[in-house]
Amino acid sequence: MAAEGHAPTAGEYVIHHLQHLQNQKQQAVVDFSVINIDSVFFSVVLGVLTCFVLWLAARKATSGVPGRFQAAVEVLVEMVDSQAKGIIHNANSRKVVAPLALTVFIWIFLLNAMDLIPVDLLPVIADKAFGISYLRVVPTADLSITMAMSIGVLLVSLFYNVKIKGAGGWVHELFTAPFGNKWFLYPVNFAMQLIEFVAKTVSHGMRLFGNLYAGELIFMLIAMMGGAFALTATGIGLYIGHIIAGSAWAIFHILIITLQAFIFMMLTLVYVGQAHDSH
């Protein structure tokens, strides 16, 4: 954009920051050959960081008086464990699902927290150091990432449907629930089951994406207020407004990113818990 020889307009600024670092240009609305490299990179890095934090907490755990770090992790573990016990009554399933839910919560929280980094900081560093023109640093503001997570939850749910009910029992449920075991209702029941699985998966991913995408846009708008600084009453007023609005929104956004991570985790537990229930 600098090569164009003029400062970007507000529209150009937003459009530029909404472009991903991709392996190739997208040719259609749905193009599975396109990979958003920035989203994958930050997702993997923060996923590894999540696993490292949990491993570090387990490694340093002591039976005595816990330190602050251990105490904080224990609070999270107890919170997730209590939620898992209330939803999933199978103790063997909880041995896998509860750690999964804890990992999901911390991972998504860290992904969401990337939104708190100043909008232009990492893109400018990437441009100056590596010549990367486009970079988006909030993976959960990328629909492909949130939908991939929700599809992962769907696969876990399907696995437990088969594991708990057996392949035959689950197929029988697909054709007999929710309207009953009548042969003429089999197509309706099957269609309703498919709609339920699709609706839960799509809403699971879209909810997280929508909230973080909106938050990202608001931070961009606030950043443009700061970019309008000039030695005029209007310019100084916009800069002061940028500081006040940015600080207020960042504080409020901490609640949003935590709440969205918690909601995604809870829905994961609910969907897996539903796989244990028989109709």
C-alpha cells in the first residue's frame, strides 16, 4: 500500500487488514485449495504453547502449598472438571473429554487474546522484517479455523455416539428419534438428525467467528482514530478518543474473549454429553 504513493483511505486500511497471508489467491467463495498461512501458524504456535503451559503445571505440581501458577491452573482444572461431571456422567469418558475441554478453553482463550495486540504491530514487523504484506493475527476471526474446531467437536461426538451406543444402536437412533420407531417416519427422523448435526456444527463455529470478527473490526476502527492525529483540535480530539476508546474496549474485550472460550468449551461438553444420551 505504501507503494501507491498515498496514505490509505479508511476503506483501504480495513480491507488491507482483512487480507490473509495465503498460499494462493482465492478463486471462489468456497475454495479448499486456499490455506490461510497466518491463521494456521498462530493456531499451531498457540496450541503448542497451551500444551506446554499444561505440561509445565503438571510437572511442577506439588502436594504442599501450591504457588500462584499451580493454583491458577488448579482453579481452571476444577472448574472444567465440575462442569464435565454435571454434563457427562460416564467416568471413563470424562478421563478424555475433561482434559480435552480444558485444552480447548485455554487454546481458544489464547487465540482470542491475540485481538488485544495493537492492530498494526505484528503486520508492520512482518512487513519490515520478512516482506510479508498481509498478516492477520487472530485465528478465531478466520471462519476456516472456527469451523475446523467445530467439525473436530462433531467428530468427537460421532465417535462417542458409536462407542457408547454401538454402531447398530446409533444407526437405529438415527432413524427412530425423535418421532418414534415407525417405518414411515424413518426418512423424517433421519433428516431431522442430519439437520441437528449440521446446525449444531455450523452455529458452534459461526458464534465464535462472529464475535471475534466483530471485535477485530472495532479495534481497526479505533486504530484509525489514532491514525488521524494532527496538530489541530479535531486531530488531537480523535487521538484522545483513540486512547480512551481503545483502553475501554480492550478491558471489555477481555470479558468477551474469556466468555467466548467458555461458551465454546461448554458447548463441546454438551454435544459430547448428548452423544451419551439415548432417545
